Amino acid sequence: MIEVGQDGAFSVNCVGLERLPFPLSFSAVEAGGSWLVSGAAARAAELVDLLVRTANETILVAELATNSFMDEEFRQWPMSRIAADQGVAYEVHRGGAPDDDEEVLVLDRDSLPRFLADGWSPYELSLLDLPTPDGIDDAVLLLGAAHLDEPVLPCFEGSRLRFSGHDDCYVAIESTDPALPGAVFGRLLALLAGAELADGRPDPVRVPEPDPGAMAELIAASAHWIGGIAAASTDSVTIGLSAIPACWRLGQQPPPTADHLATLDLPTRTWTLAPAPASAPDRA
């Protein structure tokens, strides 16, 4: 079960001047012994419990940009000050050059949820787990040059997780855990359904997540998916899901008909996933 309020990524993001609803997107491709997962819309804090399940004990915060912590001259606080304000224990690592004051944070894995808590949001965030705190300079350099659609974990023996978040919305995850793609796909469905149910309600809605096995079956059927709200009431949401040939791009909207329907019945806390009837609309 997760709590979804009116400040989640699906609630606050929209597409274009027409302010179209932001679609759910999901891709999962296996490469180099890793799963490369991308999706929208989600903030790091909405996925953090999934990330720490698979990560090593040491988390490297290699990049962070946010408007949530600014000084009187509208400059972003240093990462260490943000961590201290969040009540998180940390170590600061600086670049090798004498005049390099760029901070990199080293956190304990279990501190990451606390670091991202309390409603603030980074619009750029880059994380890498490390089996030991060694090799940080090399890790930062490689992350800065790496493409998100190429695996980097094989370069760090024992590393299990890389995360990149952009614009409070887009996420790219590399993981050696084969269960993570299905967990992320299910979380995105729960976040979208929860955003629809939370609209107009004063309190967050507690939403269950779909069965991971059902998500794995969809991933096996297609690596790339797009979805949107097909129908909704006060206690039920149906999401239309369509397989697409390539990773989603900004501005691409769901097709008029869906391949599968995922329906949440809130009173019974259950999801039903099934092939869509031939005439089923993708959205209401």
C-alpha cells in the first residue's frame, strides 16, 4: 500500500500548452547483466522504498539540483546542508583538484528515505550504490559521462543500482535485480490511479499495488508501454495500457484504444488486469 496525494508527479505535471494529462510510460530492457528501466511520471520520493530494497548499504549522491532549499541570494544550499536539515547522517566527498569545492554525498542506504522526505523535490538527482565507499572519484566521472540507455553497473563490481531523476517526473533506473522492473511498473500504475482518486480529496489516498507477477507478464509481452485513465469513479479507476514499439517520448499520447485494462477497485483493495475488448477506449 502507498499513500498518494495531490502533490504527486501525475497530479502536478502536464504536457504542452493544452495542459494534457501526463501519460504513464514504462520501458524495461535487459542489457549487460542489468535491467534498464525508464518511466514517467514519478518523483524519487515516490520510488525510494523500491530503490533501497535492492541497493548496497552505501549510496553515492553524485548530483542534486532543487528549488526547495535556497539561500537569501537564491542559490541552492550545498548538499551537506540539505542532508543536515533533513536530519540525515552523511559524509562529504570533494573532487580531487585543490580548488574543487563540488560536494558529493555518501549516505547509508537506510537514510535515503529520510533524505527525500517532507515534500521537497529534486529536479535533478543522480544516485549510485557502492559495495564500499572506495572509488568515488571514478564513479562520479563515469556517471557524468554515461548515457542513461547504457549499463554502467558492470564497471563497478558489486554495485546493484543506479538512479537518475529529472524534472520531478522522469526516472531512469539501472538495476541488477530482475524483480525491480515489475515493481516500478506496478508502482507507476498505483501512482496514476491514486492521483485520479486523490483529486479533490483533502487527505492522501491509500492505494494497493498490482501483483508483481502480472506486471512481469506485461513486460515479457512488450518492453515499452504507455497508458492513461480510461474510466474513473469515486472508488474505482481503470487505466488503459498500450504496447508501443519504442521508448516513450515527450508529447506522445496514448492511442485511442488500449491493449490491456488495469482496474483498481478501492473498496476491495484489488487490481484486475486483462486484455482490453476490441472497442475499449484508452481514456474517458
